[in-house]
Amino acid sequence: MDYRTSRQELNVSEGEYENKFYSSNTRLKVFLIIAVSVALGIGIGILIGYVGIKKESVSSSNTIQDGVFLPGVADTIIKDADPEISDIIINGINQSNIRTYLRNLSVTPHIAGTPEDYTQAHMLQEFWKEAGLDDAVLTSYDILLSYPSENVSNKLFMHDKNGNVVFESPDRDAILTEHENQTVPFPYHAYSGKGTVTGPLVYVNYARVEDFQLLENMDINVSLCIVIARHGKIGRSSKVANAQERGAIGVVLYTDPADYNAGGHADVYPDSWWIPPTATQMGSIFSGTGDPLTPGYPASESAYRYKESEVDLPRIPVIPVSYGTIQHFIGNLSGNPAPNSWTGALNITYRIGTGISNSTWNATLRVVTYNAIKTTYNAFGIIHGSVEPDRYVLLGNHRDSWVFGAIDPSSGTAVMMEISRLMASLTRTGRWRPRRTIIFCSWGSEEFALIGSTEWIEETIKQLDRRAVAYINLDIAVTGNYSVRSLGSPPLHRAMHSAAKKVPNPDPAEISAGRKTVYDTWLKRRPWHNSNTNETYDKPLIPIVGAGSDYATFQMYAGIPCADFRYDYDLVGKNLAFYPLYHTGYETFYAVDKLVDPGFVLHATVGKLSGELLRSLADSMILPFNITEYSEVLQLYTDNLWYGYQKEINTSGIDFEHLRKAVRFFSDESVTFHISVSNLNKNDPIAVRRVNDQLMETERVFLEPQGLPGRHLIRHLTQSTTIHSSVSGPSFPGLVDTLTEYKNNMADNKSLQNLKLHYSVVVHAVQSAAYSIRDVTRFIRKSVGQVL
Ligand SMILES: *[C@@H]1O[C@H](CO)[C@@H](O)[C@H](O)[C@H]1NC(C)=O
Ligand SMILES: *[C@@H]1O[C@H](CO)[C@@H](O)[C@H](O)[C@H]1NC(C)=O
Ligand SMILES: *[C@@H]1O[C@H](CO)[C@@H](O)[C@H](O)[C@H]1NC(C)=O
Ligand SMILES: *[C@@H]1O[C@H](CO)[C@@H](O)[C@H](O)[C@H]1NC(C)=O
Ligand SMILES: *[C@@H]1O[C@H](CO)[C@@H](O)[C@H](O)[C@H]1NC(C)=O
Ligand SMILES: *[C@@H]1O[C@H](CO)[C@@H](O)[C@H](O)[C@H]1NC(C)=O
Ligand SMILES: *[C@@H]1O[C@H](CO)[C@@H](O)[C@H](O)[C@H]1NC(C)=O
Ligand SMILES: *[C@@H]1O[C@H](CO)[C@@H](O)[C@H](O)[C@H]1NC(C)=O
Ligand SMILES: *[C@@H]1O[C@H](CO)[C@@H](O)[C@H](O)[C@H]1NC(C)=O
Ligand SMILES: *[C@@H]1O[C@H](CO)[C@@H](O)[C@H](O)[C@H]1NC(C)=O
Ligand SMILES: *[C@@H]1O[C@H](CO)[C@@H](O)[C@H](O)[C@H]1NC(C)=O
Ligand SMILES: *[C@H]1O[C@@H](CO)[C@H](O)[C@@H](O)[C@@H]1NC(C)=O
Ligand SMILES: [Zn+2]
């Protein structure tokens, strides 16, 4: 190692230097630490960065600040981020580039596993090479996907008594503008069962458990029926599972205007973004995550694959249809008028009953959708970190769409391309290189079951576990101009706020009202409200990331903190299940360019937010994680649990004080920790690395290796989804579930045992989080049972 040893090279006042910075004692200590770390290989990341990339910048430093200076240590190692880069990124994101990329990405349908999808993966790889990233690679997995037949469409028929077709669903969505064309596939729901079934039709509202309950109360048996359900309220796969469990022989899902055109706007696409009567919403109906045949491990060449019949795929045929189509079926049903909560916005009488009123007619569902093993690709573009190349900050989006995908997902891909172009231009010209490695990721087959990201995480988990700092997701970047909507894990909340405080407000009216930044409008329009106490906190709402996009496996399985930004519409009063054109053939470039974000200023805003967050995570000398914020969220989770389940907690015999005490302990330690970080000797790279590792480990501490109760691949104790909906706001997911199950089965010893067991797992994890951020030599518990 070419460490400099001569003090004379240092351009600081001798006295100050001698007294303050370089007592022989500290010098000895520091040298020992370096020697030991080198010997043990702990310093490898730093050393690779130092030797491999920044050798030329070992300089005669004139920037010595407080603390010990290590002779020979490159400036870059002890230098914090260049604050100018933040402005360069925020000002450099170019909306017209995003528009160009989006048009390119949304010209043809690019369903996972198709040649068009591969073309895009390859295009991104070439784009990243040309932009000047250090590496651009593709990875592939052979996985189970699902497609409509090329030749025969999926269909719902109504036949008369002679078997003549009285009505049938169209082959595909009508072409309404020159922006759609015949390249769109026949509408289908991925992983549907196959077959042709005939039976009575029955309308089941949203196909929730309570909807079927109401039918049962009315003595209506859906067994051997073809069920019609509207999209919304719960996931597609749950609707299908609920129907299949009750003996239904087929499912037809449709988008009711009540859920996708609230207010009954007459002007629909292409005149507005409201859903037209010819639109079908596609989507997967598999309930799992990752390749269905290789759960929990990567779908590599050597992988063992379960048979399709051995995994939990839907068995019955399922298709999507438009509201223009379904009204002819629902309008002909027999039975009594349905209650208001079951009535959608079609101009027909919604009825509850089985069969068609004209008793000589019956319905047939034909589904030819088939499953097939296909190759899926992930594309990665990499910028090597200058100082800590072994610490990864990832930003990714999926690439596959259902049809043209101009909103989901290509809006996010276009934004990611612009961030990567800009960052690569800075590294190429030598203006900047991030401290940590940045990895841009384009995932395959997200729409089917988050497959590309999940398989890759399963493959690289041993590296990611030790090295990944955070994952920033982009997917649907813009659905409206009202406000930022964001998801994220507590350690990232602060950094997300900071990014939003730097990005100019895209809305001139908001600027006139004094809200100059994106943060100001976000805080005003989406404040964090506690419905138990009716308090509104002085910070914007950031829920957990959940299961809706590629962050799911990063957060819930790998314990890597995740964030996701979007600009969206005002949710209040709209009663929308989601943005109206979601997953339909009308998610075209035209829809984005003319209806959703003319000028692409909102796309650029999401690029600035995500780009600045990425920069701050990749470049800040000390990771911008706030652990106190984490402890505050856990405090809220604890309170919410008490508000929702006080009675069950008391009858179960759980000592709730154990959890409260552990959270207080974590909170106290977080304050001490942050004080010690602010006093840290930033010229000591080992000390910097040490606290960064503690920051990084905090999210990992909440991983439970055995998984949450009943779900071995869902492992995060604070940032996972729940099985049962929580009665009083966000809380510890496994405790919400075990408490709900205990509540429903008080007499069952097993549910009480599950609750108590999981409670002790959670308390231990919170205690461990506190010990992890302590002074690293003080993690040994003093005596059995003594928490603090
Ligand atoms: C954005 O990019 C376009 C095309 O690359 C270029 O013509 C334009 O000048 C850029 N705008 C800004 C503000 O840099
Ligand atoms: C998209 O861009 C790539 C790279 O510039 C180009 O090769 C490809 O032809 C473009 N595709 C479309 C459909 O515009
Ligand atoms: C569709 O028809 C073509 C030509 O007849 C045939 O080659 C192909 O295998 C068929 N595809 C399917 C999925 O049946
Ligand atoms: C369809 O309806 C006809 C009477 O119109 C009936 O004979 C036939 O059995 C029905 N088919 C099925 C499969 O229910
Ligand atoms: C519904 O009907 C099926 C047979 O058609 C029967 O097996 C099942 O028990 C019935 N369910 C109820 C709740 O009556
Ligand atoms: C009943 O079905 C017929 C034939 O498809 C259709 O023309 C008619 O509109 C339907 N009736 C209602 C009320 O929807
Ligand atoms: C609803 O349907 C009825 C009869 O089918 C028709 O008279 C009425 O005009 C329709 N209303 C609307 C708003 O379309
Ligand atoms: C029932 O169907 C028959 C034959 O398809 C048709 O003639 C008749 O008008 C229908 N009745 C009603 C009430 O729709
Ligand atoms: C925001 O979107 C709404 C609905 O599309 C539109 O009426 C409004 O003019 C837009 N506001 C701005 C500032 O662009
Ligand atoms: C919460 O506060 C708002 C505004 O202060 C008030 O209108 C509302 O009634 C309160 N709700 C509850 C449940 O206390
Ligand atoms: C961390 O969050 C806490 C609580 O919200 C706040 O008081 C503190 O100033 C934050 N610290 C940093 C370094 O941002
Ligand atoms: C749809 O058709 C394909 C194949 O002919 C073309 O390549 C696409 O450009 C076209 N897409 C649109 C949006 O018109
Ligand atoms: Zn998506």
C-alpha cells in the first residue's frame, strides 16, 4: 500500500495538528485498526476503491478537518459528497428525453417472455453501454409464464336453447385511435386454468369473503356456477381463490365504471383518461411471489422444478371482459335486485341470483390461455463506487407490460433511463463518481408475480444481505398532478423528505401559494394522520412499500430498505380502484403525452426525486438513515396494536410492557447513536464504515429467518404486509395476524401459542435493533432476563 507517512506533506498548522489531531496514541490505534482490518480483509471495499479507481487522487491534502488524518489515505475516502452534484442532477433531468424514451418503449406490446420484451432488455443494455456506464449486463431465468393463444380468443358466450350464440365477448379491445393496433394480444388473465365450461351465471360483487357470505345467507350456492366479479377492493388472485374454493367453475372479471369512472364522465378515452366501455383490464391471478415452480430459490439451470400440479395455481378458467360487454350478461341475470353496495354504475339492474332470466339461455366460458416455460431477462447498468464499491444502492423498475404499457411500467423505465444517462455523463466526464456502487435494474416478468426481481434476489441474497444499502423502485411514475405519493421504509423517510425539499414544485399555482418545493405540497396534501389519536404529524404520509411491485422481495424477504415515488391524482372523493386505464390496451403513449402529463414535467419531477434520493444514498459519507425515525414508527406500531387489540392482549396474558420497554430502549439508543455519529471523527474511514454498517444492519435485524407466522418467505417483522387487515392502522404485521387469529379462535390453544411465540420474536428483534446501534463493544447482555 502506498500510504504516505510524511507529516510534512500536510498543509495544516503544526500546533493544531500536533495537539488536536495526531496524538501518538490515536495514531497508534488507527494504524493498528488499519493493519488488523487489512489482515482480516475487512477493509477490502475501501482498499479496492482506493487502489483500483482513485489511485491518481492520492494527493497532498489541504482539506484536513477535525479528527485524525490517516497518512496516505486518499482524499476521496474521507470526503463527503460534493453538494453541487445534487443541483446538477435536479437541474439536469430532461423531460424531453423522458418523452422520447417513453415513445420508444411503448410502440409495441412487450409482455414478459416475448421477443419484444427481449428486444427492450437488449436495447437497455446497449443504451447503458453507450451512455458510458461501467457495466451493462443481462441475466436470465427459465420460469413459468402464461399466454393467450395466438389463434383462438378467450370468450364468454350466451347461447340460446338451440345452441346458437345470442351474444359473445369481442376477441379484443376495439381500436379507438391510431395509437393502438392489432398487435395487442387477446385479453387474458395469466395462469388461468384452461377449458370450456357451461353453467349458470352469478354476480358476486367484488368476490370478497363477505360477498360470498351474503350469497350464502340468501341460500345462493355458487358451486358449478360461472362467477362474475368486478375488479377492485381485493387482489385478483384472492377473488379467483375465493370463487374456486366455493366450487365455481369459471370466473369473469370486469371493470365496473363505479370503480374506474367515478362520477360517470361521458367523455372517455381518447377524449380523457376515463375508461372506455371496450377496455379490459389484464393481470396475473397467481397469488405467489416469484417463479411458481421454484419458490424460495433461483430458477437457474440446476434448479429443481415442482410440477405445475404441485403448486398453487388457479385450476378454473378465468378471463377479463370490459364493462361494455358484461352489461349484456349482468343485465340478463335472474334474481332479486342487488343491494346498493353491490350496485355498480352500469345502466342495468344488478341482480342477485343464479342463471339467466330467459331460462332457455345459458352461458359458456372458453379459455385457451396456456402456461409455458420461457426465458426472462433482467438488465443491469452499473456505476462502480469510488470508495465503497462493495456497497450497492439499487434503482429499478420492471420492463414487462400487459399491452403498450406507457404508464405501467414504461413511464418508470423512461425516468430511470434519464437518471442513468445523466449520472453516467457525470462519471464519463470525470465530474463525479459516487462513493458507493449504483446499480440500475430492469426487471423481467414483474406483472406475473414479481418474478425477475425475486429470482435475482434469491440468487444473490448472500451478497445482497451483506452489501446492499437500499433499493429505490420506480414503476408507474405518474398518474396525476395532485401530489407525490410515496412508499418507504422508516430508515429512508428522512432522506426522502430531504430529496423532496430540494425539488422545485411542478405546479405554478402551488408555488404562488408559497409552496415552492414538492415537499411543501406533499406535506399539505398528504399529511401523516393518526386516526387513533386524531393527531396530524408534521410530516408527509409514507406507508410501507407492500407487495405491489418489485420492492416486495427486497423489503420483505431480504430486509433491504426500499422507497418508491410517484406523482398521482387526488384520491379523495373519486372512489377509484386505481387509475382508469390501468392494465388496459389504452395505456398508450398518446394517453401519457396528451392526457396524463403533457410536457412530461411530472415525469421529470419523479426523476429528480428518485435521482436525488439515489445520489444521497450512494454518495453521502454517512448513510442518510434516521434510526430515531424508525423508533418513532415502532412506537406508533405499538400504540396502534394497543388501540386495536387491547382486549386480546389482556386475555392472552402477554406482558405488553416487554414490547413498550424494548421500543423505548431502541429509541434511547437511537438518540445516543445519532449523537455519536454527529461527533464521529469523519477523517477515520474505519469509524465511518463502522457506523454505516450499523445503519445498514438496522433494517436487517428485523428479518426473522423462519418467516412470519405461516409465511416462510415473508420475513420482515415490521415492514411486511399482513394476511388480515389491521383494525387500527399500521403495526407489526405478524402480531396483527396472530392477534386476529387469536381473536377469532380464543378457545384454540394453538392460536394462543402462535401469538405468544411471535410476540417474543418481535420483542427480541426490537431489543436486538437497540443492541446493534450501541457502541459496538457493548452488545453483550449483562444478565439473563435483563433487557437494558
Ligand atoms: C433536453 O434534451 C433535448 C434533446 O436531447 C435538448 O434539445 C434540450 O436542449 C434539453 N433541454 C435542456 C433544458 O437541457
Ligand atoms: C428505440 O431506440 C433504440 C435505440 O436507440 C432503437 O434501436 C430502436 O429502433 C428504437 N425503437 C423504436 C420502436 O423506436
Ligand atoms: C396458431 O396457428 C399457427 C398456424 O396455424 C400454428 O403454427 C401455431 O402453433 C398456433 N398457435 C397456437 C398457440 O395454437
Ligand atoms: C344449456 O341450456 C340448455 C337448455 O336451454 C340445457 O339443455 C343444457 O343442458 C344447458 N347446458 C348446460 C351445460 O347447462
Ligand atoms: C353447494 O352445492 C354443492 C354441490 O353442487 C354442494 O356440494 C355444497 O355442499 C353446497 N354448498 C352449500 C353451502 O350448500
Ligand atoms: C340481454 O341480452 C341480449 C342479448 O345479448 C342483449 O341484447 C340485451 O341488451 C341484454 N339485456 C340487458 C338488459 O342487458
Ligand atoms: C338507461 O336505460 C334505460 C332503458 O334501457 C334508458 O331509457 C335510459 O335512457 C338509460 N339511461 C342512461 C343514462 O343511459
Ligand atoms: C328468450 O329467448 C328467446 C329465444 O332466444 C327469445 O325469443 C325471447 O324473446 C327471449 N325472451 C326474453 C324475455 O328475453
Ligand atoms: C391537473 O390535472 C387536472 C385533471 O386532469 C386538470 O384539470 C388541471 O388543470 C391540472 N393542473 C395543472 C396545474 O396542470
Ligand atoms: C379529528 O379532528 C378533526 C379536526 O380537528 C375533527 O373535525 C374530527 O371530528 C376529529 N375526529 C375524531 C375522531 O376525533
Ligand atoms: C432523525 O429523526 C428525529 C425524529 O424525527 C429528528 O429529531 C432528528 O433530528 C433526525 N436526525 C437527523 C440526523 O436527521
Ligand atoms: C403497431 O404495429 C406494429 C407492427 O406493425 C408496429 O411496429 C407498431 O409501430 C404499431 N404501434 C403503434 C402504436 O402504432
Ligand atoms: Zn408495474
